[in-house]
Amino acid sequence: MREFWASRWVIPVVISAVLGYLLLGEHGLALIKGRIAQTSVPGLAIFLVLWLLSTVARSLIYFILLQRRVRWVQLIPLMWVRSFAVDLLPARGGLASIPAAMKLVWRIPVSSGIACLAGATIVEVVSLGIVLLVALTFFSRDLPPGWAPVLTAGGALCVLTLPVALYFASRLTRLKGQGRTSGAIKRVADETYLLKEQGRLFPTLGLTILTRIFKYGGLYALFRALVPRGLNPVAFLSAMIAAEATSTLPVQGLAGVGTWEAAWVEVSSKLGLTSEVAVSSGFSMHLLVLAWEILMGGAGLMLLFRLYGRHRR
């Protein structure tokens, strides 16, 4: 039990402390305070508005995937909780909050919740590839030599996730489903494949692309509010993807602090930012987003508890 809590809390705290110290160096927290103090208020406001719009678009995605079993407005607080939980838990463990809340609040079977999560995740990966390829079409000339081909290959691989996932889902539907584990896998595969058969998967792709535009547009507005002159959109997107990819690590900094910034600094400094600006903007941007997501995640939890109490009556 002690080893579990050590890996769950102590190690992430140590990682955040060590990486924070190494990245901030002699400047310390003063570097972050100075960067946040000069934040442009209009840019911050644009970020907040686009963040809210992205959660509305994401709730509409699950509304479609759930075949309108839940009102899309009621799904918005769940999306707030999702954003908070994904940042808090390593290895994208926070995504489990979606099927868990669906089961607890709306009594939707776990297999259906996981199938919706699988479908949403697939189209999110595909939409990321599409957005990246479109950005490269307009801004690839501004990248250092060698970056455009690598990013193009990465975007293409993301787009190919859709046919590959659907192929495996169709194969898994042929399982006999005998046994607890194989039965659970077959149920999830059946419901995942039904998303495509019933025409629900592809309509969500357009909404997911819109979600990506809102999300990264808001983050870029926040970045420009902190750094008036910095990275072009495709360079920013590349650095942001690298930073967000650290959320898949099984062990990372507390709420991702430290590991997120390390990836951001590594990529953004190679794409045009000075080391000091990369460090200060990374920590400032991440901490501001975390503070907002903690606030909205708490509000989302309160609203979900109210819905739970209402459905229990």
C-alpha cells in the first residue's frame, strides 16, 4: 500500500520539483510571475471563450454517440470534469471519468460508455492529424529544415487511425464472447463498430475538428497573450502536441507540471523561442490552464452530483 501511494503522489511531486528546478534555474518562480503579470487581458478572454466553446462541441459529440439518450447540455459539466481529470491523472487515466459518470449519473452500461469513449478518441486522433496537415499546408515554409516531412508523416498516421481501428473492431466482433474478459471485449467492439454502422461516427468527425480548432485556437490566443511575438501556428501546434503527449506517460509530474513543460521547452526552443521565453511561457501557460480547469472541473463535479441526486429521486 505504501508503495502504491509513493508512486501515486510522492514520485510525481519529486518529478515536478526536480524538473521545475532544472528548467527555471536561478530565476525561480520570479520568471513565471513576470510572464503572467504581462498577460494580455483580451487574449486571456479569447482563450476562456474558446475553451468553453470546445467543451460545448465535445458534449455534442457524446450526445450523438449516445444516440441522444442524454441531453447535450447535461454533458457539458462532464466535459469540464474530463478536462480536469485528464490533466490530474497520468496515462490518460482521467478518461475513465466519462464511462464512470455515465454509469453513475445516467445508468448507461459501462460497455456503452467505453464504446463512446473509444469512438470519440478515434475521431480525436484523426481530427488532430487533419488539423496538423491543414496547418502544414499554410505554414510549413516557416519551419526549420526537416520538420515538415516528419510532421506530415505524423499527421498522416493519425488520419490512418480510423480505418485501422474500424478494422480491428470488426474483427473483434467475431469473438464468441465466452468468458468474462472476452465477453467484455466483444461488447465494447460490437458497440464501437455500431457507431460506424449506424452513421454516428463520421458526423462526429466534423464536430471534433471544430473542437480542435476551438481548443488550439484558444491556447494559441493564450500563448500570444503571454508572448506577443513568438511561434507561428504550426510551430505552436507542434510544441503543444509534444507537451500534451506527456499525458500518456505512466509516471509524470504532479498534474503534469514539469514533464509538460520539459516537452514544450524542448520543441518550442528548436522552433524559434529563446530558452528563457520557452521556459517562462511553458510554465505560465500550463499553470493558467490548470487553474482554469480545476475551477471548471470543480463546478462540473457539483453539477454532476446535482444531476445524480435528481435522477435518484
